[in-house]
Amino acid sequence: MDITMPLMILAIPLGMFLLLGLFGNKMSHKLAGWLGTLGMGTALVLAYTTAYQYFFSGSELFINAAGERLQHAVFDYTWLEFTEKLIIKLGFLLDPISAMMLVVITTISFMVHLYSLGYMHGEKGFQRYYAFLSLFSFSMLGLVVATNIFQMYIFWELVGASSYLLIGFYYTKPSAVAASKKAFIVTRFADLGFLIGILILSFYSSTFDFVTMTSNPQSVFASTAGTMFMGGSVLTWGLVLIFMGGMGKSAMMPLHIWLPDAMEGPTPVSALIHAATMVVAGVFLVARMFPVYIVQESALEIVTVVGALTALYAAIVACTQIDIKRVLAFSTISQIAFMVVSLGVARPDFHEGLGYMASMFHLFTHAMFKALLFLGAGALIHAVHSNDYTAMGGLRKYMPITHISFLIGCLAIAGIPPFAGFFSKDEILTAAFNNSPLWGIWMTGVAGLTAFYMFRLYYRIFWWNNPDYGHHTPHDGPWTMSLPLIILATISCVAGFIPFGEFVTWNGHEYIIHLDWTVATTSIVVAVCAIALATVMYRKENAIPTRMKNAMKGLWTAAYNRFYFDELYIFITHKIIFNLVSRPIAWFDRHIIDGTMDSFATMTNYASEKIKGLQSGSVQQYVWVYLVGALLLAGAVIVFVI
Amino acid sequence: MELTMLYYIIPSLIMFCCGVYGFITRKNMIAILISLELMLNAVDINFVVFNRFLFPGQMEGMFFTLFAIAIAAAETALAIAIIINLFRVAKNIDVEDVNEMKF
Amino acid sequence: MDYSQFLAMKQEIGLLVIFLFVFFYDAFMPKKSQGALAGITTMLFGVFTLYGFFCPCLNGACATDAFAGMYNTSAIVVAIKNILNIGVFIVLIQSMKWANSEDQVIRRGEFYELLLVTLFGMYLMISARHFLLFVIGLEAASLPLAAMVAFDKKRVESHEAAIKYILTAVFSSAVFLMGLSFVYALTGSLYFDAIAAKIAAEQGVMLIVAVAFVIAGIGFKLSLVPFHLWTADVYQGAPTSVTSYLSVISKGAAAFAFLVIMAQVFGTVYSQVWEWMLYALIILTITIGNLFAIRQRNMKRFLAFSSVSQAGYIMLGVIAMTATGVSSLMYYILVYIFSNLAAFGVIQAIENNTGMVSMDDYKGLYKTNPRLSFTMMLAMFSLAGIPPFAGFFSKFFIFTGAIEQGSIAIYVLVLIALINTIISLYYYLLVVKAMFIHKDECKIANFKSACSERVAMWICVAGIIALGIVSCVYNSLLDLTNGTSILANLF
Amino acid sequence: MLFGLNILLYFVIIPVLMLLGLFLCQKDNMKQIRTVAVVGSTLLVALSVYLLVDYLALRAAGETAQMLYTDSWCWFENLNINLAVGVDGISVAMILLSAIIVFAGSFASWKINPLPKDFFLWLILLSTGVFGFFISIDLFTMFMFYEVALIPMYLLIGLWGTGRKEYSAMKLTLMLMGGSAFLMLGLIGIYFHSVPEGQQLTWNIVEIAEKGAIPHDWQLFLFPMTFVGFGVLGAMFPFHTWSPDGHASAPTAVSMLHAGVLMKLGGYGCFRVSMYLMPEAANELAWIFLILTGISVVYGAFSACVQTDLKYINAYSSVSHCGLVLFAILMLNTTAMTGAIMQMLSHGLMTALFFALIGMIYGRTHTRDIREMGGLMKIMPFLAVCYVIAGMASLGLPGLSGFVAEMTIFVGSFQHTDMFHRVFTIVACCSIVITAVYILRVVGKLLFGPVQDEHHLKLTDATWWERFSAITLIVCVAAIGCFPNFFSDLIKFTFDPEFFTVLGLIK
């Protein structure tokens, strides 16, 4: 296919970024905003067409006679050539997941652009905001279409940077600055792992290219056989390190701490970056490398464990938070953990690697309904000017659109049929059960928790009591804000019926989804019970929650303080890194190293002061020294030479 | 008895050492000059004796001695002149006092 | 005897002519025309210097011995004499103002006469191939200097310096003669090559002592540590013109003479006897000189110690005993003359106009007298061996010459010397710092230095800048040394 | 050839002409002085660009010689010292870098006082040395220009500096001269072992490399000499302590030139002399210096984390980055060395940018203590944005120069067959995180957050010349970051593949 369209998909956001970034402050807010939105809109159309062509044109570039979907690099320019084998290329790889991601990213991004027109109206630095949004969209698109792991790393970094800039958008707010710094550094730390992983893999496979790596990993990584490092085979090390990069971006425990703070950014940004797109980059990464992972099952097991733990942890914490964005943030963490687990439990021999498909499916649906939820939350915050649900309640009368869409979102995430979340989650649970009952039960439980805390949130916002909103009553936002909600809500309703397996499987073979009713019923039952519980506790103002809180005081406080992870990090960074490493080093440098250098000078001066007596000014001493010197000269030679 | 070279060399060396000793110990510059003369004369004796005993066939040492004596005389004259000058300015010729410049 | 061999001594004779002229002019010309003496002498000497460059002896063809080989002249000898002439010429120009000043006018004649005599003595030192002639030259070169040091009748320092100088000089010559007598006893001759021929067979304690004494005797004039103690006091006490003469000319002559003796007389016992003596002396000289220079505030004393350590670097050319070493040594002397004289020129100008010689008085000099301080800075950089000034090249070449000798020991020696250059750079920069960086008000008001002084400084600056970059100077010197027979007796 | 003269000579001639021009200027006539400086440096930039283009054209035409534009004028024939010039891709890149930074520097010191004339005199003398160093392939000439470049620092810092300038200037000069003491010994030693027995000794780098006659034992002795000698200027641990004080005290343009160009002399020399002439010794002794440089990479970054003076922070980050240069050079393979050179370019530009900005900020706030500043983004947005860009470049954001350089180094180093080297590479990789820490710390403290000191509120944003000098550098940084392959090819061509494979260090 011709390269113009894919090229434009990347070029338009980049162009927008440069345009708005360099000349933004010369433009009016409206112009800048609409420029950005239109640009994104075009990108959206192009992305849809590209995806459509990929899936439905049936050209032999994309699907072979055997009905396998192929990976096709539309273009692949050499960017930097290390050695004749190791080359960084900038390319555009079309395959099921990248096409799917194109759709997701452009959709959400466009929604957010549109939404922000209303939400950010009148903000200082409006143009800057849109410039950064475009930058982010560009980087994210570049990330998903990467043809080689290094291109992915490049855009990975760019995504991180733009996320940094957007979190710190309100740069005069110290908390925002701190949050952005935290986000960047934590993910940077994870990226270090990613980088080392890349180095290791490329050292043994001597290629960066995804297609080459994944087409037949056994032979590519044959050279790693037998080479162990600290008890693990180097391949495991490489894969785990790469996954570490994923953990950073996807906020897996213990590298999740940046995500809740990242909510300091404007809410649409949270919807775009920290719910729908960037945070799933880790999942996407593992999915990309999946064929390599299944060579090394131990790595996959690690992935599973990390995912499972995170899922439970985040779900528990989400039950206790009062800041609605934080609740959503933790639910995001938990949902991404679902995807990670589902990749971890995926095995090629079972239903064409059902877990892989499931996780991608969930990624897709989750993007939609989580964005929906966040935008809804945005609307709420916009209305009541507070992040805490304690300041809300009974809003269903005032904000019908928001209410309905939010409800749909909650149902979707809770996994109630026929909403999108149900289908994807069901596939995940099936895969989990197939892998081992433990994971199945575990994840079902987490699913129940999800339903509970989401409805807790829903009831506290829209029902519970009816506080006095004073002179101005909350109301739905302008149409620019409502429209995205409606659209996303619709998608969340119908997305589940997409026959996802026909499009996305790990090896391109078509796979017909069929619900495993045992699993499905259990999960539905669990979810309904959880919702019922939530209804009992939160539908009307009552004392049950407080009583329960007091009943499980310890657990509750721990969960409320997110199990003290931040404190741990603060301790490590400030106490250990700064006070026990950096300061001593700086001191050592100033006093020991520098002191030594200075001491040369001081010693010289000291010596010259000491020997000044030699020049006593008395001529007799002069000749005495003279004679002794001459004799010593002779004597020394007599002694040493002869 | 037979006078070998040593009978001349030893005294001359002793003279030299005396000269050195005098130079280093005496306070009066004139005395120092005298000890310098001692040293120079010791050298002269050396030359003559070496010439006489070791290389009787030639006169090189002798001639050298003559010149050396002349030079020594010149040196002494100059030194005396300078000392007198100093005496004019400083009103004494104690070597201990000419150590204004040091370190 | 054949009197035509006097013709071999063209330069000596020329010098003698000037001397006699000055002498008679001074003695018999009427008072009113005395004032011209300084100018005339300088001019005459300039002519004589030029003559040195054109005298037929420059082309190595007429390397002749005279007086049964007592006296020898060759292209390289003429070259070193020319180098000295240039230095003397600059000194003469510098000293004009001083010589014409009130309290010197009565003794002006003596100054020039004594100066010319010492130069004559140095000629003899350089050309001598027999120790008798050498000793005469040595004494002729050092005794009159004592008188010159004592030239400032008013200042007691001047006399103190003279006393110290004369006493140590006589002492050292006594030691030197002692050493000679031993050499004579060992070899029965005072001809350089005769000694060289015999001496290898005569090794033993006596020879070592003899060599040590000889080195001490000449080391006195070179002011090698530990024979250097007179240097600082004399430099400080003497009139600045004399100091500058003392610091460059007599040192240069002595260095070359030292090279000749070491190569031609004791060359055969190089590694057995004196290599390690000189090795130790060089390290001592450079290090001690630097250590003392650090803490000096009086500029003349400061330059005295700097010249001590410079002598150590010059000796690197001797210990090398290679053609490159010899030429580098001569080149070093030449460059050293220009750099040091530039420094002394500035000091003298300031001293003549304000009477200040302390480094502390120089603070902020750049604001009041930019030209002077610039000249001084060039001199300091050149002495410290900073490119693109001549000092860098001379240092580099002398190190190259030394290392050409090839033993690891030499590498170590050069390394030590190099590390010492850092110390020297430190104190040279102290002067620059005082002049340029210090903010406080300068004690020295702006003044217009005499035309003669400025001419001298310009010559020096030109030399400092040109000598290195214009490579033909060094090339021609190296050509000369490649043709010469100085190292003939080596090993 | 350009106007009948070897083009390289103009890189020395133009500065010398500038010196003469400055001599003719009146003492405090800023107009004349600026004219000379700007015209001259513009000419230099134009010339270096022309050189780049022409060089590439020649290579494209199939020139395979190691050095192009080679030319040699006999200087001290008896010692076979020539004024030998010649460039390969690396030198071309370095010359371009120097020209750009001199250009930016002369704009950054638009309003220098006191004594503007002298300032520019010394500055130009310094750059004369730099250019001379990069064009010459004769050890002697190289060394001479090297020292020419060093000494002006003393006066530049001592006269126009700030803080403990006299101490810093003296320390810097003495330490660098100490390095060059070892260097001089090493060079002379190389000269005397440059050729097999009985041939004419030579100072010419290319010839020496071709002959490869330096005996093994002598290499073991001479390699450390030269490497340490240059390493001091390359701020190699533990000889880096001149750099923080020196940079902190130096005036803006001087910090720019010193960190941007002069420190590159060290890396370039290490590569061109130590590595290139004595590969065997380099291979055997690499581990010692790998440890040292590895230390300075991490160590510099860590100590940058707790500094409070902006210039100290950048000085230490320079220690870290330049450590990376030497580190990569020691890896002895084409990719890593290419990375090293690119790192030199990138670090040169970005540090120059940093110091320029710091100078501009300091010129307004009169403090460099980050604790006393904050929220500058509000007050001087332009400078702040530039600072952020510089910071991003320094912590290796793709699309800016830092990233490509570091990645090339890491990938290249990791290709080393020896496990020890690979592990050390990973250690070096850790620096990217620490870099992020201290950069973001500064950015967050200095530019973001509330305004610290209300006196700053009435400060103005950058003037046109400041903008100009900053933008020039940013454009270059971005250029390298976006089209790295151009530069890496330019550099890479000059390594003949044989050179390292003989050492058997690459798979």
C-alpha cells in the first residue's frame, strides 16, 4: 500500500505540535484549539481507513492464503546505523495489534481534544496544552507502529516526556511539579531496565527488528542457550528486564506509585494518557514480544505473578480512596493488571493463545470505558470544583448525561453483560482458569472487588445524600464535553460484540470467540453480588460504611495509605540515595579528591617555607654547604657507582 | 732520609683544610682572606709537587703555578678593595654583619 | 713563533680594540664629550656584534687551533660567542639610562671597561682547550664582576653582595684548582684532549673527587644547587644592569664552557663518573630553585631563583651528551637571554623611575603601565615555556635532546623536570596575577620609560615571539652541532 | 584548496587576523570589537560548513585516504618537525563544533566588561589553539596548539571570572599543565620509538600509525602517560576537580568554550594519540581506565544531584558525560568510538547551551543558587524553555543530541566480547536515571513552582543576541538528534574496519 496515509498519521500530530509549540502564543485560544482538534480528526480518519484496509481489504500484503494475518512494514527508513546488523529504523508496522491500537489512540485522543475545548476553556497556556497533546499523540502512534524495539524505545521515551509535560501542565502548583517529576523518574528507572533488556537481546540476536525476532525466536535466540547470569538464563533476564520497562509505564507494582500522583494533570490528560493509551504501552510491549516470551515460560510466569498481585492490591486500595480520580487511577492499575495477567497466562496451545487475544480485547474495551469514566469524572469536577466525592452526591438530577454515561462505564467495568467489559473480562478469566484454577479464582475475586468499588463510587457521587451546592447548581458541560461522553458510552455498550478473535490473535490465525458459560456465570454472579453490596452500603446515606471501616481499622488505614508504598520510596530516594550516596560522594569529592590536589600546593609551600634556612645569608655557611655538597657528590658516586 | 711525594702532599692538604676551617670559623674578613690564601697556596704546592715528582720531564705544572699565584694576588687585591669600601659604608668588617639579605 | 695565529682570535681582538678605545676615551677625552661614551660604546659593540655574524669563521671550514691547541675556534664557538654578544648588546642598551644617571656618571667608564673585560674572559673560557687558558678566562670573567656588583657605592647591599660574591668566588676557584691539580696528577697534562686520552685508564677515587671539584668550580658560576647560595643575594644587591648581565651572559658562557669541558675532558668517563653527579645536581637545582622562588617578593631575588632552576634545565642539554642536546643548550641560552632580559628590562625601567622592586608594588600594574606589564607577561610566559613563545620551543627541544640519550633514568629525570615546570608556572603566574588580576590601586604611577629601555624591550619582545616560530635559528644551530667535534671525545 | 591555500590553514589564519584586527581596535569601542568578533566567527562557521560539504563530496568521490587535505610544511627539519595538517571526519566534526561554539560564545559575551578588547583577544587566542589542535596531525604542532589553548584560560577566568576566581584559575591552569607535563614526556617518547630501527624518526601521526613500530613495552609506558595527560583535560576521575571550580568561576563565554570545546581536546587527544597509535597497550590497560572512567560517569552524576550552584551542577554533569566519552573510547570498537565522538559533539553543544543560559540567568538574578530562585518560567519564559530543552538533551530525550550519542555508546560498548566490559556498560547505563534526577530537580526547582523572590518579577526575558546565541545551539542540538546517521557516517568512515578487528574485540 502507498505510504502517504501512514506517514500522514504520524506527520500531522507532529506538525501540529511544532506549529502550536512555536507559534501558538501568537494564536487565539479558539484557533489553536480547533487547529489541534481538526488535525487529530484528520489523523483519526486516516487511522480508521488504514485499519479498515488492513483488516478488510484482504490484500495479500495483510492476509495470506491460509487466512493468517501478516505483519507488514509499510515503510522502514534507516535512522541510525550502529553496525551493519544493528540498525535503528523508523518505520510503520501494520499488524493486528498496531492497527487496533491506531484506532484506539486516535479515537480517544480525538475525544479528548474535543472535550478539552470545553474543559480547558480559558486556561492559561491553552495553546501549550494542545501542542503537548499533539506531541503525545504523535509519540504514542509512533510507539505502536514501531517496526523495531529501538524505535519503540525512542517513542517510549517521548511518550514519557510528553506525559511529564502534561502532568506538570499547572507548573506553578508544586504538587503538580512534584508529581510530574515522580512520574518521569520512576518510569525512567523502569526504562533503564528496558534499555538493558534491549542491549542483552540485541547482543544475542544481533537485531532490533520485531519481525525478525518474533518470526522464529528459537533460532534467533539460539545463542543464548546455556549462558546463565546469576542463576537465570540471559534470555529470561532480557525478557524480564524488558517487562520491567513495561511495568514502569503500565504502573505495575512496585513501580505503580507515579500513576495516582499523575492525576495532578488536567483530567482529560488523565483520560488520554493515564487511562487509555500510554499506560497500556507496557501491555502492548509484552504483546509485541509475546512470541519470544513463550520461548521462555519462566518469564511469563513472572509476568503473571506481578500482574495478579497488582490487580488485587490496586482493587483493595481503590475501595478506600475518596478522591474520585484516584479511585479511577487505581482501578486503571487493576484493569491493566488484568491484561498483564491474561498475557501471562496465555499459552499458544489453548485456543490460539486465548489470553493474548483476551488481553488485547480488554485493552480495547477498557480504553473506551475508562476514558468514558475519566471524562465523566472531569465533567463532575468541572461542575463541583472538587476531586473528592465527599463534596458530591445526588448529582443524578443535575447532570443526567454525565450520570447515564458514568453508569454505563461502571457497568462495563464491572463486567455486566451486554456491556463491553463483560466479554473481554470473561475471555481473560477463561484463559486464567485454563492456566491454573488459582489464577482463575483470584482474578474472579478481583473482578468482584472491581464491581464493588466502582459502584461505591457511583453511588457516592450520584446518590447518597444531597448536599447544598449553594448559589450555582452543578450542570452538564457544554456540548464539546457531552458529545465525547455520549460517543464513548455508545461504544462501551456495543464494543463487546466485536468478534475480536477474528482480528487479533497472537499468530494471526482467526479464532471464533465462544463464551465459556461456566466462567461467565460465575463472574456475573460475583459482580452482581458486589454491586448489591455496594447498593446496600452506599445508595442512601447511612452508617454501615463507617462501621465497617472501624471493624477493619488496620486494613482500612493501610489501604487508604496505599500500603505505604510512597513512604517507602521517599525513604529510599531521600534517605538512602541522597543522604547516604550523593552527599557523601559530593563531600568526598570536595574534601578528599580536591583536598589531595590542593594539598600538593600546600605541601610545596610548606616545603619552601621549611628549607628557607638553607639561605641563611651568612657567607661562611654558604661555602660550608658548597664544600659539603662537592664532597657528598664525590662520596655518593664512590659509594654507589664504584 | 728519602723525601717522597707524600711529605709534600700531606702538608698541602693540611693547609687546604686549615684554609677551609679558617674561612668557616673566623669573623674578621681579613682573616678569611688569609685562609683563602692558604687554600690557594696549597693548590700551588700540589701543582709543583706533582710536576716535580710525577712528570719530571715537563714544566706545565710550574707554569700553571706561576699564573695561579698571579691570579691569587689579583683576587686578594680586589677583595681587600671591596672590604675597604664596605668598611667605609658599614664601619666594620665583621663577616657576621653582612647577612642583611637572606631567605 | 708564528704570530699569524693571533688571527685565529678575531673576535677577542675585536673586543680588545673596543676595550682599548673605551679605556682611552674615558681616560683622555674632555669632560664635556664624556657624555657620549655610553652611546658610542653601545654603537661600537653593535657593530662588533654584526661583525661576529659575518666573520669567516661562521662557516665551519676554518675550525682552527692556535697556540699549540690551547686555543680553538670553530663555527659553533663563534656561534655561542655571537649569542653572548647579542645578550651583551641588549644589556648595554638597557643600562644606558642607568650609566648616565647622576651618581654613576663618574664611574661610567669603568662599568664598560669591566664589562668588556669579563666578556673577554668568557671568550677565553669558551675557546680554551687548555686548563691554563681556561682558568685565566674563568678568573677574568668572575673577578671584575665583583667590582661591578659593588658598583652602587651608596647602597650597603651592593657591598654586601660584592663581599659574598668575591669570597665565594675565590673559595670556589680554590676548590676548582684543587680538582685540577688532581687531574694533573692523574694525567700529567692540562690539554683537554691529552687528558681525555689518558683519563679513562685512571679511574678511581681521586678522579671522582677531581671531577666533583671541577663541577663544583664551574657549577658556582652556573649557580647549580648547592653551589648557588651566593646567587640570590648578589642578584638582589647588585645594580640591576649588572644583575641582568650576571644572570644571562656569565651563566650562558659558563654553561657552554661546562659542556665543552664535560664532553672533551671527561667525556670518556661519562657514565662511570659524572652522569649521576649531574643527574643529582639537576634534580636538586631545579627543585630547590623553584621552592625558593615561590616565596620571593623582591623581583630581582625572585628572578635569581628562577634563573637557578633555569640553569637546571640548561644542564639537561649537558647530561644528554647528544648533538640535539648541544644545539638545544645553545638555543636555550639564546632564548633565555631574551626572556630574562625582557623581565630585567621591565624591572630596571620601573626601578629607575620609581625605585620599586617588590612584587607587591606591581599589583594592578596593567592599569597604569599596560605596555610594561605586557612585556613582563611575555617574559614570564616564555620563561615558563608557554607556546607560542620561544621559551616553549627551547624547553621542548632541551627535553627532546635529553631523551634522545634514551635510558629510562633520563625519562625519569625529564619527568621530574616537567613536574617542576608546573611549580615554576605557578610562580611566574603569580607575577602575571599581581600585574593583571589584582584589583587594588597600583603604587606605580604611569610613566614614560626612556627610549633606550623601550628599544631594548622591543628587541626582547621581538625575540621572544620570533625565535621559536622562525625555525631557521634552531635549525642552523643544529646544523652547526652536527658538524662540530665537541662530542668527538665522548666515550 | 581555497584561494590557492590549503583550506585548513584558514582555520588558523582567520583567528590570527582577528587577533590583529582586535589589536587595531580602540580600547573600549564595543562596536569595533564586536564587528571583528562577529565577522570573524561567522567566517569560521561558514568555512567549517564549507569544509564539511567539501569533505563529504571528496569522500563521495571515493577518496579513501585516512586523512584528507593533508599538507606538510617543513618546520624544524633536523627534528623532522613539520606543520602537518589533515582532517578526517572526526576532526571535521570537531572543527564544526568549535566554530559554532565560538560563534555562539562571541554573541553570549556581547556586553562583556571590563576590558572587552583584552577579553576577546584571549578568547580568540584560545580558539586559535583549538582549531590548530584539530587540524594538525603532527604531534609537536598538536601539542603546541594544545598548550596555546590552555593558557588563556588563566587570564580569562582570573580577570573576568566570579567568585574564588583567582584560586580556581590557578588550580585549573596548574592541573591542566600537570597533565600536559605527562603528555609532553609521552609524545617525545613516541617520537623516539616512532619507526623501526634506523629509519628517519617522525612526529607525523599517520606515518606512526602506518608503521605501528612502537615496541610493546614502550607502549605500556607511553600509553598511560598520554592517556592521563589528555585525560586530565577530559575530566577523568580523579583528575577532574579543576572542572567544577573552574567552570563555576569562569565568565559565560569561557565556560561555554571550555566545557564545549576544550574538554573535547582531551577526548580527541586520547583517541587520536593514545588509542590510535598504541592500540595494543590500550587493549591491555583499558580495564584500569575503564574503572576510572566508569567511576567518573556515575560519580559525577551522583555528586551533581546534591549541588546547589547551577554551574557546579553542570560541571559535575560534564564530568559524567565526558567520562562517558573516554569510557566509550576505551571500548575500542567502531560503534562505541563513533558514539564517543558524537557524545563529544552533543555534550559540547548542550553544555555550551547550558552555560550560556546559566550566564544569562545569573546576569539577571545575580545568583546561581537554585534555592534562591524559582518559577522563572513565569518571568523569563524564553530562557526557561531553552533551559528545559537543554535539560532534555542532557538526560537523553530522543530527537535531541544526547540520546543518539549515549545510545550509540551503550550499544557499541555492549558489543564487546568481554563480560567485564559489558557489565561496566550496564553500570554506565545507570547514569541515565541519575541524570534525569538532577536535571529534573533543577528544572523543577528553578523554572517551575512559585516565584521564590519577588524582586525577580520585574526581570526581563532574553535580549536578541542572547536569543540568537541560544537558538543557534538548540538548532544544532536538534539537528544531531534528528539526523544522527549523517553524523555517524561522517565519523564512522574514518575507522578502517581492520583496525579493531585485529584486536578481536568484536563478535
